[in-house]
Amino acid sequence: MANLCSPFGKPCGVSAAGSLYVLRALDGIATHSGMQHSKARSPGPGERAIAACSLAVLAAVLAGVCIRQTRFDPAVMMSAGVPPAAPAQAMPGLLEKWPAGLSPMSGAEAFSPGTLSDKIDGKADLYLSAGFVSLKDQRVALAGGAGSWMEMLVFDMGLPANAFSVYSSQRRPNAADAGIADYSYEADNELCLVHGNYYVELVCSDSSDPARRAAETVARAYVGATAVAEHANMGAEQALFPPEGLVAGSIALVPSDVFGFDRLKNVFVARYRDGGNEVTLFAANRGAPDEAAKVAAELRGFFVADCGGRETPAPPAPPGAAIFDLGGSFEAVFAAGPYIAGVHQAPDRESAQRWLAVLSRRISGAHP
Amino acid sequence: MIPPDPGPGPVATRREFFRRGLRAGAAIAATGGLGAWLWNRHPPGDFGRTQASDPRKDFAVRAAGPRMAIATGRDRAAMLRRALAAMGGIERFIGRGDRVMLKVNAAFATPAILGATTHPDLVAELARLCRAAGAASVIVTDNPINSPESCFELTGIGAAARASGAGLFVPRQGSFRAGTLPGGRLIRDWPVLDEPFAGVTKLIGVAPVKGHQRAGASMTMKNWYGLLGGRRNQFHQDIDGIIVELAMLVKPTLVVLDGTDSMMTNGPTGGSLADLKATNTLIVATDPVAADACGATLLGKTFRDLPYLVRAGEMGLGTADFESLHPARVPAQAS
């Protein structure tokens, strides 16, 4: 109960009693002013009616506020965020000194998780689900490039693994290794790289040789000028995948909702050629054997309860492995040490069992 | 509980009276100060002062009936001309004195070759055809949230509009008007692009075919998203719902869906030419639902893969069974 305004040392909140106190306070001041009343009296019917009306109005306002708040009103939510105009922040250039032949077309801009979609619209989810921290971008013109230009986008993903996640999930099928930083590739007009916790895209307005060379020069300049914390690369997890049959460049780190299961996060996946088909192998380090076994059990439950899968006879190896028939597509899962691993969308049970054995041997060899 | 009557109390001294008066004044001032501190000087769009209007925009030419054409080839301008001819000519939709708006997709400041935005060749040819059909004016617009001037210029849309004699409308904060869509759940008291619609008699949506990370695909129906102002990114939480409401909001004269190159991966921004596939198709239709259902096939999908198309069809906002419109198919060699 509010207790805001009693000059008489008594509460005057929103209650019938409080209202009477207010009336008495006014009465007291009037008495002191010599206006009337030689003795105190009980409130009259008029005063009680006024107090009751006041309380009724307050109750109606309160009810109105409560009703209004229960309804989703995007217009109100709009006011709670960043002002609609100019959500991006102007800031110094992404490079202190751009390589020769390149000149900034504009100042750099910065975007936060709240404004990322202003820049990349529906693709923002990909970054946000992977731990996005901030984006800085800037465009530069290529001298003598007949209108050629390049946009540099630097995503701070917080952790190297997050940066690798967005890098690997967008890798183009015709990408060629660029040999820059931790990971990098070139594809037509674009060069992408991972440098520590940063994922960098250099998008050229055309795929000419001068534009591609400029992108490479800028990439090297950025890596040389940008210090990152010492970090381990993700080679250990990637080494779990056998090289035979691996689709080049297909190893990716999926941050969340892997295979539609919301408890399965930060999982490495790799695609393999299997005759005329493709299968996906997956592996994730859960930190401890207990945790890996727990997630594996949950995934098995997910295949049956949510995907309508049917468990097939247990494969001979590895121990505890299970294979599920999801209407003609086969899923396999097992836990080994801190790893949960398996096979996704194998075309038949034999294929699932074969890849399961291969992956199991790799994990056992790496972590006996 | 009513407090007991205190009965006759001691008469206050003058000092006591002023002390109590001072306390009362301080309490009133503090309450007023608190109210001023909590007061939102910038309510959402100042909508509280005005009644939200009905934002629906109906520019359909019903006399023309439902029509659709699917042209194939690589030359966008030629495909557009052939498709319109197969639908009875642009004169069936645009008449003398019409004031035409071309709603393009200029959402990103990326070059036209990346296929993330409406191709400038289509903008130029559409504007030219409208003028040739007797249109009094043609304006080109979209509402890119980030750096709209850069978006229009770097996509080539601005230059194409100027070269073809069309006007370019770059929205500003005052270009929007609060609107509540009748029957809408999301578009309520929401800023909808209004200013450039003054005097407009025909509306043509022009969009590329793109995969979309959240919606599955971005085509002509998703293109109306650019009519929304404010912090519209929150609608991504119900992307299918907002696209359906946009179909309720806008009834265009025509839509042009450019599937010359379709963005198969990493949409809606793309970034690499490797994201594109030459699908060599241009769709023109009076029904955006039909156009998008046809466009979905270019992405290797059917309308059943896109929940907003299913819902729009069920709600009678168009037909997802685009073959029921008996689209005119215009092969490349027919030119």
C-alpha cells in the first residue's frame, strides 16, 4: 500500500481508511485556519461518497492497465528498444590504414544483437543463435575498378567456436581454401575467414581478378592488424571424422537445434558420400561421460517420441549404440567417453551400421 | 477498516501548521517529480494522439480477372514484355493517367549481381512500359531499415528509376501512419508506409526469388514487409503470421517475381555468386499467392513447404494451386 502524502504522520494510501485520513487532514487544516469546527466529527455521507467514487476511479484505472498489459501490442514494444532512426552507430574505420588502391566509401557502422536484423534481415537468427556479439562493417572503393567496391563485415562471435560455426554453416560448395587466418575460403566474389572469435566476410561487387586480389590483401591486412586471444583451434573434434568419403569443406559446427532436437547443441557434422547417396556423421564433446550418455539417451527418446522412429535390432558395435528407422531414413547414436556421436539420414540400416563402426573406431583411437 | 474518530485533538500551533504544510508540499512535489521522470515523452509513433487508421491498400484490377504468365529466358526485360503480352498486355492493368507505384526489394546495399534485391533492369523496363501505357507517373520505393540511400544506389535501382523517368521515394520517419489491420493480430497500431501512396492508383510488386533463413523463402508476399516501419524485426518471431497479414494488407495490381537467378542458399542476403542458381524464369501474376507458389518450385520446394502460403491459400487470399490459373507459358524461343 502506498504511503506517500500524510503530513499528519498517518498513512493516506489507496484505501477507504486512507481517504478518510485525507479528509480529516483537510479538516484539520481548515480548523486551524479558523474557518469552522470547534470539535472533530465523523465523516458525513457526502465525504464517504466522494471517497468511494475516488476509489472506484482508481480501481477502474488499475483494471484498465492490467487488461491492456495482457494484450501483445507491438507498437508499445517498439518504443522499448533502440530508437527507430539510425540504429547503426558510426565509428572509426575497420582498418586504421587501408591497403593502397582502396579508399573508404563511408564510415564504418556497428550493429548489436538488437539491430543486427536491420542489416541482414532474416539471416540474423543464424548469428544470434551462435552467440553473436557485434557486427562492424564498412565499404571501400577499388581504385581503377570501374565502380568496383567491396564490403567488409566483421562479426564478433564471442568465441572462436562460434565464429567457426557461422563460417562453416555458410561455406559455399565451390569454395577454395584461401590459406589465411585460422580458416578461410574464397568463392567467386567473396572471401570469408575466421580469426579468433571474429568471422569476417569480404564481399566484392564483382568477381574480377582485381577485386579478388583486393579482398585477399584486405584479409591479410586485417589479420595482421587484429590481435586475438590465444585459442585452440577445433582440429581435435574435426580429426574425429574419417577422411575417406568426406565431402570436402563439409565439416561444420551446428550451434543449436541439431536435427531439430533442442537439447542437442554445438555439434560437429560432416557429410560423406555413400555410393549414390550422402550421409551425415556427427560428434560432440559433452565434457564428461555421464553427460554424453545422458544426451544420447535423450536423443534416442527424441527419435522415438518426436520423430515416430522405430528402434531396430542393436548393432554389434559400439556398445550401447542404437539405430532407428524413421520411415526409410536411418539414424544412429552412441556415447563413447565424453562424446556423443552418430549417423544422420543414412539411406539404409546397413549403411548406418557401417558408418557407426567407422566413427566409433575413430573416437576410440583418439580417446582410448 | 475505517479508522476510529480521533475526537477533539489539540489545536496546532502556527509553527506546527507551517511544518505540516511544508511536508504536504514536499510530498506533492516528489510525486509530481516521479511522474515527470516516468513520463514517456516519445510514445510509440505518437499513436496515442490519433486513432489508428485502416492501412489496407487495394489496387487490384478485378475486371482483368486472375491472370498469370511464366516466361523463361535470361533477358529480364524481354521476359517481362513477353509475359505481359501473354496476359493481354500491360494496358489491361495500367491505363492513361494512372499513378503507378513500383514496390521493389531494396533491402540491402548489395550489387544487383548478387540477387538479393530487385534487379534494376526490371525496374527500368516496368517503368518504361507503364509510361508507354499512359501512366501519368511512376514512383519506385521500399523501406530499407539500414542506410536507405546506399541501398537504392548500390543496388542500381536508384539509377534505373532515374534513367527511366520514374521518381524515387526514400521513406523518412514521417512517411508512415499508424494502422490497424482489420482482423489482424500483429499489425495493430503499427506504422505502415503511407506518404508515397498519396494519389497512387496502381501498385506493382517486384521481387527476386530467394531462400530465407527464417521464412523458408522470400518472394512477392514477403516483399510487402518493406511497407512496415518501426522495429519490425520483432515480427520475425512470427514470420509466417506477418507474411499472411501482409497479404491481407496489400492487394496489388500485379506482382513480378524474378527467378532468372534464384538464391538457393544463405538467403536472404546471400553474398556470393555461388548462392545463386540460374533458374531462368520470370513470373507475372495478379495473385501473389499463386506467383509465390510457382516461385517456390524454383527453390526445389512446393507451397506445402511454406506455411504462410498454405495459410494464405486457406484464408482465400489467393490460390496456392497456381496451375488452376492456367498460366500462360512463354518459352525463350517465342520472342
